[in-house]
Amino acid sequence: MANIKSAKKRILVTEARTARNKSIRSAVKTSIKKVEATVAANDKAAATVALQEAIATIEKAGSKGIYHKNNVARKVSRLTKMVNGVA
């Protein structure tokens, strides 16, 4: 455990940020799973709606610095390709 006041504060700040980032990452994963589920059900309309929500969630996470911009682009691209493949 840290003895210096500033180090103690850094520990607390890191814990808070970690919890926030974990929550946002979890939301992104959930939105991706929703898109994958609608694609698996061959529901084009629902998949398109779920895709728009997922893109918004992923872009928001990217803008907050939780994901790198290339990681965001890759996730969006894969989901879009998946939805476009639904008949």
C-alpha cells in the first residue's frame, strides 16, 4: 500500500476509472451481442436498428478513449458487414 498522499489518490482515481471503463466496455459487448443475435435470427430490420445503437455505443466509447480509433473502426466495420450479409 502506498504511503504518499498523492500515490493514495492515484490509486483511488485509477479504481474509479477502471470501474467506469469496465462498465462502458460491458455495454459495448452487450450491444455487439444484440446485433449478432438479430443477424442469427435473420431479421434484417431488427439487425439494422441494433446496428445503429451498437455503432453509437462503440463510437461513444472510442471518443472517451476506452477504445483506440482503429479498434472502433474495426468493430463497426465487422458489424456492418455482418448485417449487410443478412438476406
